[in-house]
Amino acid sequence: MTKKQIINRVTYWQNKLGLSNWRIKVTFQNFKRLADDDKYAAIAKTESNPTYLLADIYFKIEYLDVVDDPAIVHELLHLVLGDIVSYFVSNSKDLQEDPAWTNYFEEKTVATLERIITRINKL
Ligand SMILES: [Zn+2]
């Protein structure tokens, strides 16, 4: 996708997923891969503040051509899970001691929901 297409599709999916109250800034830049088990980490990453409904989605500039709707849905679903992930990390000594499990459960849940949503929408 082009930068303009990505911005348009983020807005489309933001509304479709019920996230229209969020302020989402889309940025195109280079960054290091976050985790080996996150398929989309090489393409994009999302940082969010669920309390204030603020988010930044970063798309890796060299991989814009492989960005698709499932990748965008995936990043936006991290916003949906932001509260619950923060809660569990804050209240679980086990997760604080082994953050890889947080990433595993969050990515698995996001990936599962992304498959369901894209299948329902026949993408
Ligand atoms: Zn992810």
C-alpha cells in the first residue's frame, strides 16, 4: 500500500472496530524488530495509552508494499487489548519476571481475533 492508502485503511478499520474515540497517529519510519514471534513486528508496531485513548502506529518504511488489511487490523487490535494487558502485567509478578509470556498471550489473542475479523469480512 502507499502511505495514503495505509492512512485511509487505518481510519476505515478504526471506525469499523469501534475505536473512533482514539486519537491515532500513523508514522512511517524504520525501527528494530520487536519480537521474533510477532509476524507483524517486522512490518509495524503500536504503542498506546489506553487511559487517554492515544496511540501511535509505526509502519516500517521499507515494507509498506506488504502492508495489508490484516496487518492493520492486527495493529489496531492491540488497542482493544491495551487495558487488560496493562492490568495483568501490573498485577502479575510472574508476567513481570518473564515478559515474554505477556507478549505471547497478547500476540496470540490479537492474531486469533484478526483471523476471525478478516475471515468474517472475507479479506
Ligand atoms: Zn502484534
